[in-house]
Amino acid sequence: MNEFYQKDIISIKDYTKEQLETIFTSTDKILNLSPFDRREICKGKTLGYLFYEPSTRTRLSFDSAMASIGGNSLGISDITSSSTQKGESLADTVRIMSIYSDILVLRHPLDGSSRFAAEISDKPVINAGSGTEEHPTQAIQDLFTIKKEKKKIDGLKIGIVGDLKYGRTVYSLLHGLGNYDVDVRLISPESLRIRSDSTYEIKKRLDLTETTDIEEHLDDLDVLYVTRIQKERFPDEEEYLKVKGSYVVGLDMLKRMKDDAIILHPLPRIDEISADVDKTKNAKYFEQAEYGKYTRSALLGMIINENGF
Amino acid sequence: MNEFYQKDIISIKDYTKEQLETIFTSTDKILNLSPFDRREICKGKTLGYLFYEPSTRTRLSFDSAMASIGGNSLGISDITSSSTQKGESLADTVRIMSIYSDILVLRHPLDGSSRFAAEISDKPVINAGSGTEEHPTQAIQDLFTIKKEKKKIDGLKIGIVGDLKYGRTVYSLLHGLGNYDVDVRLISPESLRIRSDSTYEIKKRLDLTETTDIEEHLDDLDVLYVTRIQKERFPDEEEYLKVKGSYVVGLDMLKRMKDDAIILHPLPRIDEISADVDKTKNAKYFEQAEYGKYTRSALLGMIINENGF
Amino acid sequence: MNEFYQKDIISIKDYTKEQLETIFTSTDKILNLSPFDRREICKGKTLGYLFYEPSTRTRLSFDSAMASIGGNSLGISDITSSSTQKGESLADTVRIMSIYSDILVLRHPLDGSSRFAAEISDKPVINAGSGTEEHPTQAIQDLFTIKKEKKKIDGLKIGIVGDLKYGRTVYSLLHGLGNYDVDVRLISPESLRIRSDSTYEIKKRLDLTETTDIEEHLDDLDVLYVTRIQKERFPDEEEYLKVKGSYVVGLDMLKRMKDDAIILHPLPRIDEISADVDKTKNAKYFEQAEYGKYTRSALLGMIINENGF
């Protein structure tokens, strides 16, 4: 029996470096299996998704991950047409969905929603994004991508640029990186700096530098993780336009970076990375999306299939 | 060949006690099969759903039922983005869906819609709720739950409380109970009493008592079936609040009931049953939801699979 | 290896008569396979759909086609709740969807969108309707239906009636018919005549007659292909009502046609064909829908399965 069997995935903070490495090894195994053998792992099993926030990207990643290991998916991708509209509690919806499926995937705007759901559900629960800080499977996908593309995580210099205040992806990634010996540069406009209350714990484990100036770090970075800056976050449009331009990753910026630096992005991208970067050997955001499918296949397989694979 | 093979399910009124018992036996068989054997029953078959009213709950129950017996589901869960918007008739939509699937599941606001669809479709049709009175698979699920939890239906004292005027669930359940020797208490506010025109037939077969006072019946009941009272049904909010409170099933009420009485609810629940009842041995509404999945699996299996299972 | 393996389907103009006949032969093979054997063709494969215009009919046709050959479908049926709302480009969405699936099915309002997607995607792309003129799988379905029901296409007299200006179906069908020796009558109100710029090429290959008068052609036609006339297309409602009436296909009209003429319609139908025609031996529009499922199964099978079937 593998250690993830029937376990929930609630927060990236719950994982040790050793456990993360186990997940990476399983993902490599999945990648090396034939499609035929993959489909045996969760044959006939059902994933139930409950998305209280729309996220087509994440939902389809889980759906395709489950399909590739032989299972199927059902659920509510958009609560506006569902019973929850009639006022049903999260608890009841989770209970019912745990009857309809072998594993639950929950996306919810509130912090703590996944842990709450896991306590209620008698099927394992995967947090597919909750509240302001948690998106553990995204962090696992990001870490796996770094490991895969740089052959290691320890010792790397990692820049994270964009909106560091509102994106839950960044917080989860930082907590994940806390397991490794890395040097992290947080690059954002002043108004979108990482929340200090949320980084109190991370700072104990990570070497963090905060800056508004991406230029001074470019030549030093092994990984540049780019996130979207949403216009809505700025009270003043002029402020937005000024900031936006300065963080767009283009060929010019790429030239000033290490030859083997990699560019990541959780996607969807708007224009934070110009399209001409896509074809460079540094662009790894589409590989990142593909690894996301396979890290999720590995997680689902380990949780659902007692024997692992 | 089993007697349900390729037959429609239109109305609970079409079933004899003997047929209901056959369905219960098949459901028990399904429950006792291994997941592996279950998935052979409708392997590769397709359920097509047409929901002219949104009902995530019922749709997912059918979807998961079909998945558990090896089939898959496709269809229209919400007509607002479909061809019917362009003015297509129900007849045409049914004809097309019967091309795309092996069995049709229809939810429609109009009385008679399912029977109409069944005449047109060359695939069997299951009524997943139509008009004001028909929801046969819900009634079968409810009867199976009573049978399973009380070991019998005949001889029971059954209270049905809440909105008895507008819920189609109640009418279908009453017609189903008409096959048994039961004593039924209909408990509702005056303005939400059961429609007398609809109960004319039922009254010939069932011992029905109508009341607004739940208290006087509590100590006598073997089953309390609770339904939602929707605020929208009351012209006067004060009237609503008065009524609402008096029918909330809580631990206090439970204490005055028989020790082995069971509480049912078709779900979704809002606050007709307090959450602290959930953990009592009397609360059987989540079991009821689970039985719903398996009664539907049994029905689908018998209709689609010539040999039954 | 079959010649369609891993190839895109972008435009009906890309196909020779010989290739169309190969597709028809494969569709016949699919029709003759047992459901069990069919399900082996694309077992475990995933179709990813991206619908930038809602089209429940076309999406379900693909979904059921894929299910019948053992595959499953996932995707975005309605972009309003998707990442594209956040401003993601078609290119990125296509890239991601090609990670999640083995074949892409794209519906998009812009001309050229499918060819663009095919250049970006590393999985084959099927155009499920784009811009004003292209709907290749619909044309293949229509041609197959004619072939199947009339035993030939060459030599037939084919009337196409209704809105010839705005329906992409008609343009694709005409280009498909360009491979055959047919006599085509285009029957429409003056304001909904076929666009002359779009028929310049077709006219070189097809014997086309344009008319507003359906009566004079009725007794001559082997095939009458009916399309919807949408009220919204008319600035003046009176104009609409006049036109609408004159093209409704009813029993009266049928009497004046050849005994073995067939009536086709891409569906959904509103009232262009009266319901009493449905039961005549001439009505073949529901067969047409069914053939649509199987031509799509054949296309998917040939593209995904190297060995064909």
C-alpha cells in the first residue's frame, strides 16, 4: 500500500520534501507507461468535481488526467445552475458528491473549504484551489516542471514576477519551494507585493528578496515564473499601464538572461509573455501544462489505487 | 429476457407492487456485485439526458448510476445554450437524442412530456421529473430506502411534512405507497396542503390523514419524510417564517419520536432538518441518496441489458 | 496506414471525389461492425472540443460518435465560463487542449480559425464549423446520406431551398457536390440568395440554377435539401412572413415531387418542413442525423487509429 492511498490533498504545506519526491517519481513512472497500461490504473473509477469558482483549465486538467488513467469524471463545473443555488450547504453537496464518485476535486473561494470538505467526505478530497493561498496540485506541477527541466531544484535562483498579492498559485509555490534550498526573488509592483502576513512562515524557510525591479535580477535567474497582472487590481489605469509594460517578458529580456534559464507561467496568459518567446528553448509553460496533467494522473492513481502503479 | 427490457419508465402509477419488488431485488443484486462485475452490465452503452429544467442532483445521480454499470452519459443539462433555443420542438430533440444514445432521460416542466417523448423515441425513455406530479425514479428510490431501512413497507406509519402542494416528489411517493398497506399523515401549512384533485385516486388506495400539526403525530411515526418549504410560495413573509419554524426537524423533535423512526428527505435540504440530526441513527437521507444511485443503476441495467444481471 | 491518419479536416474543398468515397466506404464498415468491435477503434482515446459558438447538436454528434468507437470527450462547450473570458488567445487555448486530448474539434465564428488551429496544434484538428462557409463534416454527412438513400450522387437533380446567404452548411455542401456530376437548383428569396463571391469557384464545377420559385422545380428534383430561414435576417417582418410560407415543405408540395425524391435538412428545423412529412418515406432528415454520427465515427477512427478499421 502506498502512503497516499485514500489520503486527501489539502495544502502543499502538508508535504515533506521526501513526499514530493515520491510524487515526482510516480509521475515519471506514469510518463513511461504505455497508454494501455496507464488506463488500467483507475479503470472504471469516477472523479467528482465541485467547482464553486469557474476554472476550465484546472477542471480539464483533472478530467484529462483521470481519462488517461482509465477513469471518468462528472460533477458541477459551474454552480449557477445547481442545487447550491437553492441554498444547499457545502457540507451537503460534498456528502452527495462523495456518493457519486470515488474521489472529490473541490475548487472554492474560501480558505479552509477543502479541509472542511475532507472532514465530511468519506471519499478523499483534492483541493483544486481554495481561498487566497492554496492550490497544492498547481504547486506540485510547478515543482515537477522545475525538477524535470533543470534536473534539480536545490541551488536554483528563482524569480517570481507579477501579481504576488492576489494569486494563490504563488503562495502555494513558495510553500512548496520551502522544502528546497533555493534563492527566491519576488518581483512585483509596490501595490501587488506579497502579503507579509502570509509569508511570515515562508521566510523562515526560504531566502526571499523582494523588489520592484526585474532588470537587476535577470542575468542571475535559473527560473522565471511569470504571473498575470489583472487590470482590475489597479484603482488607477495609468498606474496599471506603467506597471504592465515593465514586466512583459519578450525576446529582449530573454537575451539578458542565462542561456538555459526557463520561463514558466501557470496560464492562462494574456500578454505577460510575448508570443515570440513561445518558440525559444527557454519557454516551458506549455510543458508545464502537460506535466500538470501527468502529476495529477500520478496523484489520482496513488490515492485511488491501493497498489499504486 | 427481463420484463423491463427496452421499456419506458413514465409514471410510478404504471407499476404493481410485484414489479416494484422486482426492482428492489435487482437493486440488492447490484449492491452485492463487485465494482468490476457491475461495470459489465451496460459496458459501452450511452445514456442521453435532456433537462428542460435544471436538476444537477438528479442528473448526477443518473450519470453516476450509468458510470457504475460501465456506461457513459451525454446530453443537454441546460437548454439555454442548445438548439431548442432556436425553437426546435421537443419531438425533434427527442428524435435526435435517441440517435445519440441507448436510453433517454428526460426532465421537463410539462405533464405528459415523458409519455409524449416515449411515443416518439425509438429508444426507451426514463422520466426524470415531469410536470407537477411525476418523478417515478425518485419514488422508487424512496420506497427502496424505506424497505431497506425498515425491512418492510406494509404496516408502517409514514408522515410527509412540508410543501405538499408543489413538490412532484410527494405525489409520486404517494402513488408508490398506494401499492402498500400504510398509514400516511400529510402534514403541511394550510396553504401548502396537497391538491385535492390530485389525490382523488390515491385516497381510494391509501389511508390518508391531513393535518397542519406535526406534534400530534410524532410519537406514532415509523418514517418522517421531510420536504422543503420554499419562501417564494408564500405571498406574506411573516406567514412563511411562522410556518417554517414549526416544521424544522431537530433533536428535540427527534426525542419525541420512536427510537427507530427514520427521517428521509429528497434533498437538497435547506434548513428543514437541523444539521445536528445528521449524525443520529435516525437520519437516513444520505443513505436515501446513495440508494437512489443504485436503484437507478438497477433500472438502467434492466432496461438496457436484455439478460438483466 | 490509412491516408487520413493524423490528418486535419479543415475544409470540404480539400477532398477529392476518391477521398470522399473512401470516407463513405469506412462509414459503411462502421455501420456493419458490432457495437463491441466498434468500441475497439478508439478505445481510451480522448476528443477535446472547443466551441466558440454554441452548437449542442454538432457537439453531441461528435460526442456520441466518439463514444460509439470507445473514446471519450471533454472540453469547453461554451466559452462564457472559460479562461478565454480572461482574454486567452485562441492559439494558447488550442495548445492546451491539444495536451488534454488526442484530437481537437473546433467550432469558431471566424473564417480560417481551423486552419490556424491546425498549424498550432500537434494533434489533428477537425473543423466543426467556422466562419461563413466551412462545415466539412456536415457536408460529408449530407453527401453520405444522398449516396446511401439514392444509391448514387452523380446524375441527381438537387434542390437547396431556404436561406442560402448565411448558412455555412450550404456552401460546404455545394463544394462537396462539386466533385460530382449533379444539377443543382438554388431556391431562395431574393434577399437570401447565395453570395456570388462565394460561388465563383463552385460555378466552374457545378451546374447551378438560381431561382426564387420552388414550384417550377418540384417535379424534377431527386433531392430537396431544406434549410432554416431565420426571422432575424429580415429587416421587415411582413417580408419574412411572405417568404417563409412559400417554402414550407408539406404533404401538398410532396405530392408534386417524384415518388422517390428525398427531403433532407441539417436540423434543427423550426417549421420549414411540416411534421406530417416526417412519416413519409421521403423524409430522410433523421436518417441524415444518424448518418452524421457514423460518418463522424469513421472520420475520428481513421484519423486516430493508424490501422483504420
